[in-house]
Amino acid sequence: MPELADIEEYRRVLDTCGRGRRVTGVRVKDAGVLRGGLGARRLRDALTGARVAEPERHGKWLIMHTGGPAVLFHFGMTGRLVCVPEDEPPAAHDRVLLTLDDDQQLRFRDQRKLKGLWLAADPGEVDRLLADQGPDALSLTREQLADALDGRPRQLKAALLDQSRVAGLGNLLTDEILWHARLHPARRTNELDRAQHGRLSRALKQVLRVSVRAGRVPPRRSWLTGHRDEPSGACPRCGTELAHGRVAGRGTVWCPHDQPAAHG
């Protein structure tokens, strides 16, 4: 599932391929990815002739600004944004194709079609569409993180995955951040002391910095992600066999030694 680092990579694709280019054609191969009452004709009318401005990402959302209407992409579990020559045959799961004035195409590619594209008429509508999102995880301050974990006590992983509290974190990022911070994913948010809050904030910044640079959560051998899919994977920090279970309704991996369920 695309998370913040993946969406940041798609933002770079959109910026490199699209910024400053004019949209000369809009082809909707599958209107099932058009959301919020959007139809193929309305999308074509809004974008044909528009010039792509600097794109923006917030959490798991990518916003293609044009100086007028904006397109908001949400990639669900299997979405991607690719830039290819216009004459390249469409892939099986290419749903929307935007032709640019240099004969390149931006293609929204999505197998499962769980999310898709929204159209906003102006910046105010963009803000309304994103009104339920918390602060973006990449720019999160320690104080904002503390605010996100405040309120009703719940599992730490559940709080970090809540897009209304912190926007952009998904399953892989959250597990990796908690492993770096040596905090159990099921730890209650009201159990963290000041030092643990500090560890969590530093881990979040470090993991996101490296992941954004890589365009994904990198499967480094020195990271949890590099071992999470191994049948008997060991913690790369202490060698303890990794634990697998469900936390916050998601498949979760942690080190039972470095991330104890009790205080530590």
C-alpha cells in the first residue's frame, strides 16, 4: 500500500514530468476511479488546456494544481502515477491518461481501484476535501506529535495510523518507526513518558527522511523492514526472533526484546 514515501515519489514524477506543461488530452479508460461525483466529461473540460503547476503532497494525497481546478489523487492500496511516452501502449490497469504538450503522458495506474481522483474547482475546495486530515507526518513537530497522541488512550500504532491525527503513515512506516523508537505497537498512548516521546519523534523523523529519499520504506538489512517477511526473521539490532501479530487490525511485526509490552 502506498504510504507517504511512495506518494512523495509520485509527487516527484508529477513535478518532473508535468510541471509547466499544458494538458492537451484527457482519456478516461475506467470511470470507476473518478470520485466525488466526477465524470469523464467534467474532468476533460476542467483539464484540457490547463497548465500543470507545482504539485503538492499532504499525507497520502497528491494534489495536481493548475492555477485553476486541481486534481487530487489518492492511491489506495495499489495505485501509482507513471510518466511514459504518449505512444506507449496502455498497461492493463491504466485508468486515466493525461497527455501533455511534449507528447508525454501521466497515467494513473491502479489494479484494485479502491480510491482514485477527485476534482477541486479552487484552493478552497482542496482545503475542504482535506479537512479531515491531520498534520503531515514529514513536517510534524514534537509538539504536534504529542498533541496527536493526546486524548483518548489507545494503542500507539492505532494512533499513528489515524490519518486525522497524523497524515501519511501506513503499516510499514509505523512498524519501522516504532522499532527504531523501541516502543511496542500495542503500548497505550497515555503510558509514554517524556523520554519515550522524544525517542518516537526522533525515530519518525529519521525513518521518514531515509524513506522519502528512497521513494519507499527501504528493505535495509539493518532495518526491521529488511526482515519482516522472513519466516523466522531476527531483529537486526539484537538477534531476537521477531514477533508477528495483529495490532490495530493490521499485520504487525516487532522485536519482543527491544520493544517490550511493559514499560521500557
